[in-house]
Amino acid sequence: MPIAVTALVAGAIGAGPVIAAVQGGPALPERTAEQLLADALRAAETGPRPMSGTLLQTASFGLPGLPQTAAPGGSTSPAALLAGSHELKVWYGGENKIRLALAGRMSETDLIVSGDQAWLWESAGNTATRIKGDLTPDKHATEAPKALPTATTPQQLAQEVLERVEDGTAIGVTANEKVAGRDAYQLTLAPKDASSLVKEVKVALDGETFVPLRVQVYAKSAAEPAFEVGFTSVAFTPPAPENFTFTPPPGATVKEQSLNELGREMGADPQERREKGEELKGDVKTVGEGWTTVAVVPFSVEDLTAKPAEGDGAESETAAATAEALLKSATPISGPWGSGKVIQTKLVSALLTDDGRLLVGAVTPEKLAEAAGRK
């Protein structure tokens, strides 16, 4: 798990506005916050509807010394998604009919799924990979306690945020937003606990379908969203069938791999992740609740700085370099619980203790230290 801090911190973070909302007069019927919460959760429970659109995500951790390989715009790798703006095009035609296209500065990566056929197209290497075997999600994946949102689409992220609404949340609503050309309601959720690094979360809901169109996360003492993901264009109509067909272009390298083989090649073996997840499952716990939940994971500096094995690929090397840069920005901290190093961004803090624990949450370092004392 050499990229654990990177993966956990990536769930919440950054700086810089992305999508400007056009303000105007109220165009939608008034609804209470309670009604909108119920509408949003009901829409999520019914599942996604056929649609297509373009998503824009912005993230900037504000951490010094990130390696050049993780610079924004230069790659479509997970490490590159830690900074800058990234565009994702999506087409959804129903179960087992989906296409995702992630564009980099000089390349594009496409995943096309249609029935039992799946292709991964990587323009940078002029390579088309037919994914063989079971295409269903990994049923053995560990459901670790969530101290941070882990989703990246507006629908998934909004559902995680809305499920956290509790007595410790101040809720507001407006009905005059415009997102991707559509009239939208906007829910504003603000934690009341001062130890949360989150100032507020704004969720824009489509006025007709109540599908989340945009989620903005604001850090304290910041006028602009620290993290934002939302549609710049969207249509709730079935995409044309040709969007789900793919034929490798002339001259392309064509190969066939299973999901596990593809994962190993990209330095992210699903089997290995599952085995390590099962090892940790009984030890992972959370401290606190709601906005100030802290995840506690058995971990060590040696795990974080472990060099990738030969053949793990460039992505693993980039992740290791990013993790090393994060450690260099860490600040020593100590207390009755012991000592360690703390890393803080605008929205997330992470504490690596010398006794082998990793504590992560959207909270102040003081809150992490308090959690570290509760063994």
C-alpha cells in the first residue's frame, strides 16, 4: 500500500473554481431542504437513467514539491488527477452499456462496455485491449469505514454527502441555479463542528430529475471551492448506439487481458488489493462521526516509502514519488499518545504515528491527535 495516503487524501481536496453558475431569477417551484433531500435520495435509489454529458473536475492539493509526473494536464494517471482540471465524457445507455473518455493534454483513454464486450483504448500507446472474463465489480472488495468521500461523479459524491446529513449540519436551499444549461436547486450543507476543515458543501440538483449536476466543497477561510466536479453539458436522453461500439483503428496494437492482468500491468493488481484489504479489514476502525469522522488504519512510514517492484510500471513509480513528496511536507507532532508526522491540505489532514497507525479525516490536526489518543 505505498499510495495509501495519496488515495485517501484524493477523496476530498484542492483549490480553484471550475464551473461558473449563471444566476438569475427563481425558475423553479420552491421546495424545502427536507423535500429536496428526499428527492435526491429517491433519485439515487432508482439508479442512473440513460444520459450523456461532459464532466469537469478540479483538484489542487496545495502541497509543495509534488513530482513533475503528477503535474496537471500531462497525464490521465490517478496521480495526475491530484491536481489541475480534468475532463471526462460519459455515455450511459443502461446496464452494461457505458463509455468513459478521459482526455489528457496529448492523449485520451477510453473505456467502452457493451454487453459482455469491453475495450480499453489508450491513444498514447496506440493500444486497444479487449477485457476478457467477468466484467462485474469485485464482490470481495473491502468496505472500509469511510472518513472521507471516495466517489468522483456528482451523483456518487452527492449521495455520500447527503447520507451524512445529521443534526450537526446546517442546511440551506436556493432555487435559482443554472448548471450545464439546466435549471437547478442548490442545497448548502455546513458542518457545525469547528474541528471540521469543511466550510460547506454545495450540491446542485437538476430541477426536473433531481439528479446531482454539480458538487462543490469549500474549505474554511476560502471564497472559492476547494474541490469541484460537475457537468458542463448533459442530456437525459439515450445515447446513440454507435457510442458503445469500438473497432481498433488500423495499425493499433491489439491484445486481450483479464481485469487482473490489466491491473497488474498498471501497478494495481485487484487480487493483491483484495488480499491486503482482507488482512486489514478487522483492524480498520473509525473514531467520531459525521463530518469529523477519522479513519484509523494500521500503517507505517516504511509502507508508504516502499519502492515499487521491478515491472510494476510507471504509475507505481509516480505514486511512490508522490508519496515521498507528501512525506517531505509533513510536520512532526507529539502528545500523550506518542509522536508522528502530520500532513495537512485545505480539506484533509493525515497523521502517521511512530507506533504504526495512519489517521485520516477532513479535520484539524488537533482532532487527529485527539483521535490518536483513543486506542
